[in-house]
Amino acid sequence: MASKPETGDLTQGAAPPVAVGRLPQLDGWRAISIACVLASHLLPLGPKFLRLNEAAGLLGMNLFFTLSGFLIGSFLLEKPDVSAFAYRRLFRILPLAWLYLAIVLTVLHAPFGVWRANFLFTANYEDPALGYLTGHMWSLCVEIHFYLLAGIAVLLFGRRGLWLFPILLPLVTLTRVVFDDPMSIRTHLRMDDILVGGTLALIVHAPRGISRFAVFRQPPFLYAALLLVCSMSMFGPALYLRPYAAALLVGSTLAQPTGWLSQRLARPSLAYVARISYALYIIHPAAAHGWFAESSKLVLYLVKRPLTLLITFALAHLSTFYYEERWIKLGRRLSNRSRGARPAHAVPPVTS
């Protein structure tokens, strides 16, 4: 039986967010997003004039960020407890990120400034700190900065603080337009990718849910095509609409859980890829370095790239189930301890 809602709900006197339970579609989207990123970095996508490698990377990261914002927003709507949130997120992100950085920065004999920028997640504002093996870490900087924003908002205002997401969302996009930078790695020019996911969480958890919005009841394939267009630089200004296209695509499958695409996204194979997706993302540049990147194109893409993918998946599996899992469990224990014996909230966790 649901407990009485705490003060600090979405609006004063409003009903608590509705229960949505597990959303297996999110696993499918996470798997697709990491597949796009890996293809972008490791495979030749053509025809070349379409710049599909760039488009795949943008599309994959957009989905990653949208899902991240959605899950963080859902967690804080369910449990507006900043300590519990911090324990869970930091013990999920930091152990593998810091281990990877310690290994590659040691191998590269990186100077202290590079270590500092990467370990403190300011590297997306310090370009020299982002090298071949650490260039992808800019996205973790944006993630960590978003965690700080969300945590401070909830600490100050409770659940109401999450309404900062839809307020900041158009402002960040407008700032992108003003600076003419649709593909920035700077947090203030990229955070709309995550804010749109947090805004989607507010819609999904609203008392009447996402299905009441006609825009989310349209065929998901329309939004998939829109997201692809918004990820291709040849369409210019459409790049600024990329976060919104990603939210519409994910939201349409949440609003239509029995649809054809939603059912396919819930497959166990995609759930497995989603489970190891974070490790895949962190590890994959190292597995494509050195000998694995040196040869003719024929040997590279027929022999070495398949071997790179095999090694990456093997390392990601080991990392996820034998290293990260220990830290995740510790974070959960500390999170539960920080919450003490407080009663459960009205909203069950949204998991992926």
C-alpha cells in the first residue's frame, strides 16, 4: 500500500506521481545507443558524403543522455534524497572511470594537469586533457555536472526543484543557437541533451501519465527518422532539435508499451548489451589503440575491428559483473543506510 506522499511533491497539494514500474524499452534504447557509438568510432559508415559516422555518434550520445536524464529524474521523483542519489550515482560511475583513467594516463605518461582535469571532470573545458584514449570522457564531465545541478535543485527545493529541467532546457538550446555550436562538448552548450530526459521523466510521472499527450502517440518510426535527420550535419539548423527528437522517440515507445517497436526493444539480448553498455563505452577506445589501429583498411575492418569488438565485449562483461557490481552494491547499501527507516514513497523505482 502506498504511503502518504511527502511534502515537496511536483506541485503543492497535487497527487503524487503515478506508478510506472519497470520500463524494459529503456534497455533497448540503451543498447541501440551504445551500438551507434561503437559503430561511429570503430566502423566505416557510408556513403562518405553523408558523414554517417558523425551522425551515428551524435545520435547514440543523444539517446544516452536522454536516458540518463530520464532515469535520474525518475529516481529523484521517487526518492528526493540527495545523499542516496549521490551514493548510487557516484559508486556507479566513478570506480570504472577512475580505474580506466589511471591505467591509460599512466601508459601515456600524462602530465599532472591532464590527471587533474580528468579525475575532477573538468576536461570538457580543457581541450588538451582530452586525448585519443580519453577524448570520450567529455560526456562523463557533462553527466557529473548534471548530477550536481539535479542534486542542488532537490536539496534546495525538494521535488519542485526538478522543474528546473524544463525551465533550463530551452535556454540551453537557445544558447547553442546564439553561439552557433550544435555539437559542443561544453556542459552549458550540451546539457539540453540530458535536461530533455529529465523533462520527459516529469511527464511520465505526472498524475495522468504520458499517454494523454497526443504527440507521444504517433508512430515511433516517424521520430526515429526525425532523430536521424537532426543528427546529420548536412541538415544544418535541424541539429539544434536533436534533443527533442530523441525525447519524442523514447517517449513514444513509453506511451505505447505494447507497440511493435516497444516489444522488440524489450528483448533479453538488448537488455544484456544495456547492462554492460557503460563498460563498453569506457573501455572501447583502448581496445582500438596501437596494433589494433595499424594496418591496411582491408585487414583493419575484416580482422582487427572484429577482434577489437570481441575484446571490448569480453572486458566489458568482466568489468560489469566482477568489478562494477561490487561497487554498485556498496553504493546501494550506503544509499539505504542514509535513508534510514523512512517509509517508502508512492512511486516504485523506474529501472533499466
